[in-house]
Amino acid sequence: MESYIPDQGKNTVTGPFSGKLVSKITQSHYEELVVKYQYYAEHESFDVRFLLFSSWQKKTKVCKISYIMHLLIGAQDIATDCPMVAQCRDGYTRSGLFAVLWCIVERMKRDGEVAVAESVRMTKRRCQRIIPNQEKYRFCNEFAKQYADGCNTYENTDDGIRGEKK
């Protein structure tokens, strides 16, 4: 595990904070960990939630859409009232994909529709390497289609507009 996530029953020290693992819940394709951190100079503590996604295939491949959809929905349930940080070991490939998918879902919820190309373009303004190839772009499109199929929303398709599902 990462140095800032303690093992069960052990404490970890990260800067001026000590942390202790309080819970570990295994979901279908990810683990949800809650670590209680305490600042040395104060008695107050705060909880930090970590979602560890374990269903990535090879380094260059993307995972199954349903797997990452479960992760995204779980993360959105947790992040309703607090900020969230997505981290990837190489800096952008997986966390970048997650950020783009998050934007797609948020726009679908807010507007009832989404232009995947616009969401990717908007996110690439901040980091050019975020969706580095066609495979990940197609993954974003397929993800948006499957998410729309699971929601009551309108979806623009090649053959026109598919109406609201009953």
C-alpha cells in the first residue's frame, strides 16, 4: 500500500499527521478505505476516504465500462460534501480518464445531455496528455452511451435523437 495509507492495526506518519486505518470495505471492483488523521499539535482529527480501483487491465488497456461506472458512482456518493483527489501513479492516464468521465456524468446530470468531444477538449486544455489515444476517446463515448442508457435522459445519436426512456 501507499505510505500514507496505513496497514490494519498500524499507524503511519505523513508530515505533521498521524493516520490510522479505521475501516476497509471491499466493493465489487474497488476498496473503500477510511483513514483517520490527527494533527500532532491538536486533538482534532478528520477522516479521509480512499477508493482503490483494482480492475485495470494492462497499463495500456482500459478496463470494463461497468467496473469504472461502479467506481465513479461510488466516488460521487462519497464526494457529495467534500473535495476529492484522483491520483494515478504515472500522473495522468487513469486519473485523467476518471476526470473526463466524471465531467461527462456531471454534465449529463446537469444538462441532460453531453458532447463527449467537448468534455474531452475542455479537460485537455488543462493537461494535453489526458486522453492520449483513440482507444480512450472511444471508451469515453461508449461510457457516455451506457450511462445514458441507464438514465432517464435524451441522447444524441448518429440516427437522430433517442427520446426519454420510460
